[in-house]
Amino acid sequence: MALSMQQKKYLRGIAHHLKPVIIIGQHGLSEGLMNELNSTLDHHELIKIKIAAGEREERKEIINTVCQTTGAELVQAIGKIFVIYRPNPDKKNSDIHLPRT
């Protein structure tokens, strides 16, 4: 699932007022954190994540790993905050309705 620029812009607008719901600390990506991340994505679909430690290259690796592992799309990454989106096909009344491309 690749998001168009228009869809990413729409999702960035929704995510602007969100607070980070997951914080990745100095211990990085553990199995427990990844389970919580998947559960949170299933429930919210669009989440903001903060990486509390690491340099720029390390943060890029973490973002890529999170996206590959969860199957989510990167919407935006600014500094230590990034936003990912993964639609939940089992969720009947999703609040997020992507614009058609």
C-alpha cells in the first residue's frame, strides 16, 4: 500500500494535533514494544511515535524497521517524531477516510 502525496497531506493534517502514543527509548525496539505498537495501530490506525534516543541515522533505521515489521506506511518524520498509518480492514467504523488519488 503506497500512499499518494495527497493522502499523506491529509493524514499529516489529522496527525498534527496527536500526541505521541509510543515512545521508543534507549533500549530500542523490543518484542514487547513491537506487540504494543501493533496493538495500538490496530486500534488507532494513525499514530505518532517519539524516538527518545539515538542519532539521525539510528532513528532512520528504527523508522524503517518499524514500518517493515508492522506493514505501516511512513506519513511524516520530523526530528525525533514520526507518524505512521496502517488501515485496519477489520475496523468497521474507521474515522479515517483517505481521499482517492
